[in-house]
Amino acid sequence: MSMLFYIIITILVLQFIIETVLDYLNSKRYNDPIPEELNDVFDETEYKKSQAYKKTNYRFGLITSSFSFLLTIGFLIFGGFEWVDQWVRTITDQAIPMALLFFGVIMIGSDVVTLPLSYYSTFVIEEKFGFNKTTKATFFLDKIKGWAMTVVVGGLLLSVIIWFFQWTGTSFWLYAWALITLFTVFMNLFYSKLIVPLFNKQTPLEDGSLKTKIETFAKNVGFELNNIFVIDGSKRSTKANAYFSGFGKEKRVTLYDTLIKDLEEEEIVAVLAHEVGHYKKKHIIFNLIASILLTGLTLFVLSLFVNNPDVSTAIGVSRPSFHAALIGFAILYSPISEITGLIMNHFSRKFEYQADNYAKATYAATPLITSLKKLSKNSLSNLTPHPAFVFMHYSHPTLLQRIQNLKR
């Protein structure tokens, strides 16, 4: 066992301990009194239901995270990666097919092993609390579609990246960066047209008072909006959402049908105003550029270590390879990913305030406040999260923080 092997084990253990402690601290706040500004979100019955939902998910989360941790540690200690590597080498000795088989077995195998946990979460926990609308057929079809996309899209990207490595050596990261940048921009532009229809039905928002109000707001703020779609989110869950995607002529707003059902028209326009605020404040462009730069940094650091055989053998394989080095590097790099994730979450929370302020200035604060409260109520959100948990995991400010900001 190399020193890097023990470093990898240490990283995984520390990450598990930190996450477990954060979850525990967060769970201790479940019974805290609701802040005065949020007293009207839940009545007594609903609040007890929200507490039960949070506690159930906390206990189940402990089981799933412990299972995943033990599975990963066991795979490392008992030579799981070596077994898969040796098996794929009996089938092919070509680097690209070998890598595709290696990752295919590990990723899809891991998903199959954890499938019962995912099934329980959907059809027992979400069902118990009235959220689940997914049929068993849809659940399994989603899994198959997800695997197919992973095989086709992920396999193609990985194949080209390995080909770059074989062609240029450690300079491969520049070509891989260019490829992933093009792919990222392409997906930002056409995700809603190409990927979403594989899982959901999207229909243009019907003519009526809601569409008129949305178009009037967009015109008032100088926002060209020709694409407003409704997605059948109720096909899987009662939880509501709205999102903005694309840019230029490809930009579109997508409203969940559950959002239209749960909110008043003025509240929906306020939510839309928030999303337009993200666009007007260049948050989408910032996030895209930041993602591209972070990808470049990751690939550059990978290029420094990918030829080091110790990175491959650190996961227990006997023969160094690009695919084994990629696994070892991903774990070794994860502390840096945590740091960059914290930085991105900081900016994301800041951007949420800015988008809220934009909606307040261009439309109104009150309907946005009531919409946020309704969405929190309908999803049984945690109204009293622990600050450390918020700092580590929240990409949005808490409901209380957003409302206090909107009332200033």
C-alpha cells in the first residue's frame, strides 16, 4: 500500500466525518422555534409534518451515506478496482475501450447497488409525505435513460479526452478543456431542447392573463422573451420550481405546472422577475465562465499527475493507466473541489440576494415573499438550518435571510 493510498483513505474518512457532523448539527435545529417572520409559513399540523419529514430524511441520509462510504472503502481495501481492471483487460488491451468498460462497470454497477435506496426514498419516504407522483415505470425508465445518456455522452467525451492524451501527452488538458468548454456552452444553449424532452413534456404557456402579465413585465424591463414553457413536473413530484436557461435567442423560461397550480399569478411573475434578475445581472454568464475556468484548473492539475504511476496504484490496481489515475486523482482532488464549491456557493447566495433585489425594484417585494413562503411550505423546507450547514451546502440564502433582505 502506497502513501497515496492512505491519503485517499484519510480524505474519504474525513469527508464522511465532516458531513456526518454537519448533518447532526443541522438535525439538532429541527425543533428550534420558528422565527417570528416565518410564523405564517406552517400551522401546527404542517409544522409537525415538516419536522417528521426532516427527521425521516436525516435518518435515511445516515443510512445511505454510511452505505456509500463503506462501499467505497471496501472497494478500495479489498481490491475492487483491481478486480474490475483485470476483468476489462481480459476483454481488450486498447486504452479507450478499456476505460469505457472500466467506468461503465463502476458507475452503472454502483447505481444498481444503490437502486433499492433510491427506490425506498421515492416510493416510501416521498410517498408517505405526499410528494411522490412518479410511477414505477417512470422511475425505472428514468434510470435506463440516464444510463444511456451516460454511456453515449460520457463515453464519447471520455474517448476523445483519452485520444487527446495518447496524441499529445500531458498537453492533452488544453484540448480536453477546449472540448469540454464547447460541450458546456452547447448544453447551456440547447439543454432544454435536447435533454429535457427525454424526461419531461414541455408546452408553450397558453394565452391568458398569466402570459399577458409575464409579457408585460418583460417588456417593461426591456427583456426580450419569446419562449415561455410549462413543464410537467407533476409527473414526478408535487414540489414546484421555475428556471431560466440558455442565452441570446435560445433563452427561455420554464415554469413547473406545480408552480402554476400553487401560486397566484402575481407571485409567479415575481418569481419570474427574480429569474430575469439573474440574467440582467450577468449571473448566468459568470457561472458559465467560472465553470469553464474551474474545469481548466482541474484538467491542468490532472495533467501534472496522470503520468505518475503512484496515482493509479493508490486505488489498488497493479497496472497504471489513464482510467485508474482518473479515479485516484478525483479523490485526491476532492478537497480542492470542496473549497471551490464553497466559493461558488458564496457567490451563488450573493447572486440570489441581487436577483431578489432586482425583482423587488422592478416588480414588488410582497408577492415574492409570499411565493417563497408557499414554496417552502409545500416542500416542507427546513426553516431553522444550522449556520455551518448553510455555509457548507446552501447555494441559496435561507428563507429567513431572503425575507429579511426583501423587507429592508
